[in-house]
Amino acid sequence: MAYHNKVSASKFEKNATGAEKFSEQELMDAVNHTVVDVELDDNYSTKQKLKIYAVLTSLSNCSEKERKKYAKKVKKLL
């Protein structure tokens, strides 16, 4: 079973709430907190970390309308 960190997921959810209305800088700040949490958590495998980073990148590069979809995917992976 995949490792899931509920604390990281809840932090991400708190930081990304309302992401569809965020400016680019606000979105990057929210994503960066999650990147640091995942990077420092040794319980995630490298493969899992890469999947999370890929979806975070998609979240950062998508349109405002699609942010909610990608935020859900990130939370699911965390």
C-alpha cells in the first residue's frame, strides 16, 4: 500500500484552498510548502515523490479553471 501522510495532505489542503483565485505568486508559495514537506519526508519512495512533483508541476502550469482538479490529485497522492 502506498504511503500517505495525512498531515502533509491537510497542510496542502489548507494552503491550496481557493487556488482557482490565487495569483501566480500565491500559488507558487502554496506549492513550495508542499514540495518541502515531501522532500523532507523519507517515508515516500523516490517514485512516489516524482509522481507528486509531476502533479504539482501540472498544478503550477494549468489554467485557473483546472487548478481544483490538480489540487485534488495532489491531495490524493499525499
